[in-house]
Amino acid sequence: MSNELSGKVALVAGGTRGASRAIAVELGRRGAFVYVTGRTSGAHRSEVNRPETIEGTLERITEAGGTGAAIRVDHLDPDQVRALAERVDREQGRLDILVDGIWGGDEYIGWGKTVWELPLDHALRSVRLGIDAHIITSHFLLPLVIRERGGLVVEMTDGTEEYNSRYRAGTSIGFYVAKAASHSIVKAEAHDLAPHGVTAVAMTPGWLRSEAMLDHFGVTEETWRDALVKEPHFGISESPVFVGRAVASLAADPERHRFHGQTLNSGQLAKIYGFDDVDGSRPDAWRYVVEVQDAGKPANPGAYR
């Protein structure tokens, strides 16, 4: 286990599953103490209603040789987030790395539904989860990040800034607005954090083989290629570990401020930092999506891995 982040304090909000879980594990693997927060614990499930828990993420951190703590928090509740900040302040006195991976809104996407077809409460709930929760989290936790210069803030999203500059046809207004807002949120944070020497970026994985995505195709991480029969373009997909390594590599980079205010992606950082996915490849998903998938060309993921 490398220890580039030894002595650092990290918090991964929404670290229950998917990309955020993998990020928490990789930060812990590199030596950071990681607070993992989310709504699903062993005693309580969120509306997502999946089996993954914050304690499960902490177990993976421990298995990777790291240390941390799991704290159940609803990041839409200002009082709970305020209490979280007070606890971190009391226990650590600062926060070096904040990763905001809060989402949990997949059930509200309403793929392909128009503004008037998508249930209004679903659209508004997506906005609450993707925007309100992120702003509430920043309000209470960024004062801890600016205690010392050199901190890192990562806003997790879906899609590069260029890709999200156009409407994501096939999604819906709630999902699109929630994810596209991340680019604006990080620009605002970058402006406010710059005088304090803190780097702020947005980060997107590619086509993520999250727990939910694997279940959707009826495969596992070991058998994921079986899904190519149903969806050949799934061949460009990446494991959550890939974006976990991206964020951990960024956190360990003393020159990371050169990315301040930008939206980054896992394939992009793999080229810069030289890390691979678990299968030894380096999927460049967003370039593939534009050049192959959206262009209506036959699946050719091998040329982009």
C-alpha cells in the first residue's frame, strides 16, 4: 500500500456505493483517514433501497489497509450536515479532501420523458439530490477545508462539461439539470476557494459498472462482458476502481491546482497519471461515446481501451 496521503483527512459524502465507494477505498488505501457518509447503514435503508451500506464501504477501506469512520447522514438535512462538520472539527480540526458524490436519484430519472410527462416530484427530487445536497454539504464542510492551504474538493457528476453543454437526449430534465449543474457549482467553489489555496474540480467516471448497473444487466464484475450480447457498447464500461484511482492520484498530485475549476474524467486522468482499470486497460469512455456510440457506428470499444 502506498502512503502518499498518510496523515490526510478525507470525507466522501454519499460513499455508500458506486464511484464514491471506490473513491473512499482508494483514498484509504493510500493512507488517508476517510469519513464515509450516506443514508444507508446496517440499520436503515434510503429510498434507493439497495443492500450496500456505509459500514460496508468502511469494511473495504479496512481490507485495503486503510482507516476511517462511517457516519449516517442525510445531506439534505442542514442540521445533520452541521453536526457532521462539528464532529470532524472536534476529532480532526480540519478536512484535507472533500469528495461530494451524493446522488441516489436513479429511480427518478424517467428515461426519455418530456418535462410534462416526468412526474413533477421526481424532477424536483433529482434537483434536490443533485444540487441542494451538494450546496448544503459545501456550506458546512468547506470552512474545514480552508483551515489549511493545499486542500482538494471534488464534485462528482455524470458527463464532461462539453458533453453536458448540450441536452442529454434520452434522459430527462431532472437528471440533466442536476448533473449539468455540477460544472457551475465547481466554478463557483473554485472562485471562492482560490484565495485559500484549495483546488476544486468536478469529476465524472465513464460508463460505470456500478452495483446497480451490473444488476441491470444481470451480470457481475467477473462476468460483465456477458452483457455485450444485449448492449455491445457496454464494452467501453469501467469498474468503479478506475475513477477511484483517478481521484486518489489527483489527491496525491502536488501540482493538482493546474486543474482548478475544471471538469475531469477518469480516462483523461489515466493518461496523465498512468494508472489502469482492474483489467489492465484504460477506457476512454467519453471520447468513445461521442465518436462511436452517439455517431451511430458499430461497437468498437477495443480501440478506446
